[in-house]
Amino acid sequence: MLDKLQSGKKAPPDDPLNLERSYGKFMRRAEVARELKFTSPAALRMARQRGALKLQAIKVPGRREHLYLTNEVAAILIEWMSHASEEMPM
């Protein structure tokens, strides 16, 4: 995803990582786990249960699986990237 930021292609201001273009407004747990680099959807669920990941699940009537707002996932990725760049030695 970082490549998309550095590639010169401009994403809409509300979707800097182009996640919404790829997934739409909502993402499934497996998609979120993939983008956040968790080993599995179960690992994502455990991180949420421990409070290590501030990501709100949305229960949609008529669907068994919870969904997640794509812009919240993008915000987490951007936050992680900013922390990683602060920690990198020059």
C-alpha cells in the first residue's frame, strides 16, 4: 500500500491508500486482515478482543459476518506508517 502513496498517482483526499477504490466503503474481516498484515482473520479478531486494535465491527442485518469501514482501516494504516517513519533511524 505504501507503493501507492509513493507512485505519483493521486488518490482522492479521503482515500489516500486507494482502499476504497479496491474494496468499496466496507471490508470483510479477511480483507482487513490481509491489508493489516495479520496472519489470519482469527488473529485480527484476537487483536480486537485484546484491545490492541481500535477497529469497530459493524453488524449488518441479514449477514453473518461483521464488516469494517474501509476509511477506518486506511486511518490505522496511515497511523502505523507515520509511527514507523518516526522510529526509523536516519
